Amino acid sequence: MSGHSKWASIKHKKAVVDARRGQHFTKLARAITVAAREGGGDPAGNAALALAVQKARDASMPKDNIERAIQKGTGEGVDADSFETVMYEGYGPGGVALLIEAMTDNRNRTGADVRHLLSKHGGNLGEPGSVAYLFDKQGVLVVDASRYSEDDLIVAIDAGAEDIALDEDVYEVISAPGDLTTVRQALEEAGVELESIELTQRPKSRVPLEEADATKLMKLIDALEDNDDVAAVHANYDVDTEVLERIAG
């Protein structure tokens, strides 16, 4: 899978209990608020909001929490937060390009935190535009290739998907950001179970890593994702699934 989606998937499958559930809910609520502020409070006309709300539902976030987060974004909440999306660019171990997506109410604090974490784990912060050109913003829906064939996924192309790519044991269904919700609905109506759905920065090319650099990189990605302000980390590495599973323990 592109970027670190594969790493996140392996860790999720190995986790028995999510000890960071509270932090996870906070990040989900923040994503809903920012999406509603930037694109309006109606999920039907706001793909980013529709995805954020669906992720919150999948995580069993209470309906009231979801509604409050939307209201904060549209200005209806009493204590509307001034969160904004900020993208940091940099490099990790092995020369891997990193796009670090943050949702913050304090750019100075978050920028200092990101710079510190990169430096601590063998990376460095780059200038704006230094790596962004290596990624395309796309919708990515992941399907288990052992359960479905490419023919089962043709409905996605009919619904506007741009491509279906086989990556080891999964299919990646690629769409433009605005078509992600429509493609998801088409697949679900066809009875296709989805492993994950993301609006992501998909790398145009990937950097192969040896296990030593891959281990350092995964520690860096985990440290960044543990930061309250970091919403997502996009990376253009290429590491075998077996190696990632060994690193995950």
C-alpha cells in the first residue's frame, strides 16, 4: 500500500487494545471540525467531511460528539476552536520524503515539535515545496485481493475511480478526492468489504529501504503520529510486508 498505510494496517491488526482511544477521538473530532470549517457542514457536498464522519463512526464515536465537532467547524459551537491544517515537508531515514499533515491552533508550537521529532529520529525539516511535488492528493480504497478479483471492482471504475492497482495482497482503488464517497458507495452496494478508505497524499514513486533504515523510519512515523497535533504522515517508502511485520513485533 502507498505511503505508510501498510504500516498502520499491520500495527492495527496486531493491537489488542487501543490504549490511545481518547487521543484518537480527539484527533477524529478535530478532523471533522476542520473539514466542516473548510468545506461546509453537509457531508453530502463535502468529501473530506464525509470521510472524517465515517471514520468517527467506524471508531464508535458517539453521535453527539460528531455533531458537536461539525457545529464547531461551522461556527455554531459555543467554543469554536481556531484549528487550521498545516502541511510540513521533510525527509526521514534513507532519504524518504515525508508530508506531515497537522491540525493545530498554534503553528509555532507544532512546527517546533515536528522539527524536534524529525531531528531526534534521523530526519530533517525541509522548505515548503521541497517534497510536495512527489505526491498526489487522491482517494484510496483498499480491498483484500484474496477475497475479490479485479472484475469485482469494475463497479468502482463505473462510479468514477481512476485506477485499480494490485499491491502484494491488496487492491488499491484510486479516485479523485471529490469522487471518493461515490466510489465507496458503489463498492459497498456491490457487497465489497473495504479494508480502509483514505483521502491521502499518494507517492508518485517510492524509495526502497533496507531493514535498518525502515526500523528508524517507522519509529519516526510512530513518534510523529503520537503528537496530538499531527493528523497524518505520508511517506514514499517501499518496504516488504514481511519486514514491516518483523519491525512491528
